[in-house]
Amino acid sequence: MNRSKRGYDTWRLWAMGLAVLVAAAGTDSTGQTATGAAARPPARQETPLLVMSPKAKSPGWTGVHRPHTKLRDVLARHHGQTDWAETIVDDESLFAQWISMGPGRKTPRRMNGDTREWWIVQSGSLRFTVEGREPIVATKGVMVQVPYRTLYQIENVGTEPALRFEVNVTRARKLYPMDETPAPVPGFEYVPTRVTGGRGALDAQNRPVVDFNKVVAGEERGGAFVTDDRSFANIIMGPYQKPQPGNKGHYHEEGGEFWLIMLGKIRYNIEGLQEFEADEGDVVYVPRQTWHLASFGGSEGMRSCRLAMNGFPYQAHMFEQD
């Protein structure tokens, strides 16, 4: 996004000021990272609004959703399998799966019609061939995204099964070039079409590739990885924080939120649950209208990181007003 120097300075001062407010509140909802870089540009609102917000009883966890999905349990459920997928999130905003692909297997060439798609490689070696850019081989910790109407293909080029965490906007449907065989979708038939509207773009808030290993090493910034009007993924890293008894954190009015733990341990206080910590590879999900507080757990001297994901890049955070 192009800004004048004055506009950029205003944005930077806004981000720094809000970071102080957030730190005082005991949360990092703006996604400040260890590098100090703001996760996203500001919305127009520059000061908190004091308003009466509707708060319902938490709807709880329904369907595929669990408060805490441990990666080791997912792997145990698919022991001995090579090619499999398990849905972890399927709510009003986003759809996320763990997907394992055997050696030599590959997806068809395909694209999303109107939405971005992104992946975090957990293990193995996956080659991403994306229209308009050089193919890359992604290993553990590498994050890749593709904008809408941009063809891509994923292939396991290693000798072992490759595991990835894949995230789409809910009800996103794939389009295929004329020479590919589409994957069947119940209730739909594929017909030849001519599609207009252009391709999605990449920018500072929508990076094509992030190597999380370089983020940990301080060679690459954290913060926003995906920022769109229907999807947001944010790398939040920091040092150990002491527990905060009595701090309910905040809730979200209209959408759920989930986190993939990228490093260390993340502590969670969630409405209706006992406090717990999640480990690397685990996924934690909180429904809308549910108080929650995420903080950096483990022990003194430890650094931890979570990838926060939701369907609203400027999602409102409702904090209890004394």
C-alpha cells in the first residue's frame, strides 16, 4: 500500500500507541511481533469505542470443532495411512484441514474463484508451482499463499508423506483448466466457462511465501501473512508471559478464531474451560461470542509463536469495560 511519509508516520505512531494499550490489557490482539512490526495497517478507528455490545452465551463447540486439537492425536487417528485429510475448522468464515500426501502424489492444476488459499508445511517436501512465479520446494515451517484466480499445483517431491495445514474461505470452490479433470463436488456439474475479473494481487500484507524458520532467526518479519476482506492470518511471537488470573481477555462478535501453534507453548483461558497450554502443531479454536485470552506460556526464557486466523482482518475485540 502506498502512503506519503506523513501518512506512514501517522500509521506508525498509531500502531505503537495501540500496542501500549494492548500490552496494558494483557493481550496482543493487534499481533505485535518480536520484531516490533505491526501486523496490519490500521482501520480508521484510532481510539477504543465505549459501547454496549451484545454478548450471548458462548455457542460452544459443534461439528468438527474442538477447543484443542492435538497434532499427535490427529496423527494417531491416521496411523499407517499415507493419503488422508482431516477437517479441523469449518465455521462461518474459514475451512481448515490437515492433509497428508504420499510421495509422488500431486494435486491437479487448479485455482480458487474468488478467495485466497494458504498452507503451512508441517513435514516432508512439497513443491508449489504457482502461475507467474518460480516453483519452490517447501519444507517444515514454510508458509505459502495463492490469491484468487491464480493456478497452482502441489506435489510431494520427497520420499516420505508430506503433511500440510491448508486453509480456505468457507465454501470456496475450485476452478480447473480445460485440460484437467475436476474433483467432483456434490450438487454441482462442471461446465466450460470464460471467467473475467482478473487475478488476485500480492503485497506487503499478502506475502507469497514466508519461511517461519527465518522469522524465528530474526531474518524475516512476522506479522500479517494474509490480509483480505474475508481472511486473515497473523504471525504472533513473543517471550514467556506470567499467568493472568481473572483476565477474561476479549470476545469476537461475529466470527470464530483459531490458532496453529508454530513454536513453544501457548497458554489459553477460554470461557467455560480450564486453563490449558497447547504445543507446536496443535490447533486451538474458539467460537464467536466466547471470552478468550491467549498468552505465551511455557517457562521463563522461552519464546513461543501462534499463527492466528479468522475471517475478518479488522475483527472487533470486545474487552470488558470496568
